[in-house]
Amino acid sequence: MASRSKLSGIQRQVLALYRGFLRTARLKSPEERHRIESVVSAEFRENARNIDRKNFVYIEYLLRRGKKQLEQLKDPDITGLSTLEINKVYKPLNLK
Amino acid sequence: MAAALSAVVSAKLGCPPAAALGSWKGSRISSRNLVSMKTMTARRGLVSLRSPRFRVCCAAKAETVGKVMQIVKQQLALGEEAKLAPESQFTELGADSLDTVEIVMALEEEFGITVEEDNAQSITTIQDAADLIDKLVAGGGGKPPAAA
């Protein structure tokens, strides 16, 4: 209980967004659901690891973006989601 | 009703006009009113005993706890041999807050319940989860998730 009640408002918002994505993923076909879950989970964990916890402006931007994406995903006509990993392509260039 | 009640109350306080009224109508009416007040308070006492708050503190069924443990193991990718206690905190088992959300979602699906946002925040141990699940299942909150 103690560790939970210490969560800040913005942390709660992030968790609520995550929960919203997982809930919406249930409505899609099983294999799409699995893909959505892994993409969303990877995205959240990646951001949790890499973003400074005090970078509120950026976190709030991501929250807004995530909420918009969630709204789109809730549309029954949208069956799935995919990601482009542009960073991977550019990495060799950055190293040089 | 209110007038009759005030008559009874003032009769109890011993005001002369009300006392006269009581003697004039006989004690039957005032005693009936007194009885009806008594039943009202008695019923309120019963309702509060049955209110959901009292059910929260009941220990969850052993099979619920077992099922919860199974799902937690699955979600956190712990081996079958991992020893879990009902008091184990998810954070002690290596779960972060995102894992906890996943655990709660998996439990919702398994038991066909919907956990509200603020309840979901307060689940930190297997016992918490099992208690809440038993409460929701007993409260008729159980709906097949397919309906969602």
C-alpha cells in the first residue's frame, strides 16, 4: 500500500494510459492483440527507462500523444498497429 | 407520522399538553409509534452490518489465492518452483508498476471482473488481489469479458 500511494499524479496518468491500451487490445483479434500488447509494452518500458523522471514537459507530450493514439485504436475499424524503427536505420550513420 | 412522532417525543419529555393527549388517546398509539421507531433503528443496524465494507476484511478463499499466485507467476515469468506467499508484495517479486498493471489486467480477464482505477492502485500483494476478487465476484460484478 505504502509504495503505491506514493505515486504522483503524472505516474497515475501513465499507468491509466497503459491500462487503457491493454483494455483496448482485448477488443482486437488474438494475434493483433498480442502484437499490440508487445508494441505498447515495449514502448512504455523503453520510455520509462530512457526518460528522466523530472522531464515533465516531454512526459506530458508523450501522454497527450498516447491518448490520441489510444482514441484512434479504440475505433473498431482499426484492427491493429505497427511501428517503424527509423532509429535502427540511422544508427550506422550516427556512429561515423 | 412526523406529528405523531413529535407527540410521542414530547410525551416522553413530559410536556403537559402532550401528556394529556397521550392519556386521552390511550397509551396504545404512542407505544405503537415507539415500536416503529425501534424497528427503524434495528433495520439500520442490520444494513450496516451487511454493507460491503464489512465484507472486504473477510479472508479470500484459498483457491482464489492459488489462482492469483498462478497468474502472478505467469506474468512475472517466475518458475513453477517459485515460492509465493499471500503476503508477498509484487514489488518484492521484481514487478514494477507496469507489471502490476499487467497483473491486474490478467486477473480481470481470468475472473471476468472489472477493477476500478482507484482499487487497482491499492493492490500490492497477492492477498489484496484475492480479497478484492472475491469481493467483486460475490458482489455480482462478475461479467464474462467477452461482453465488453
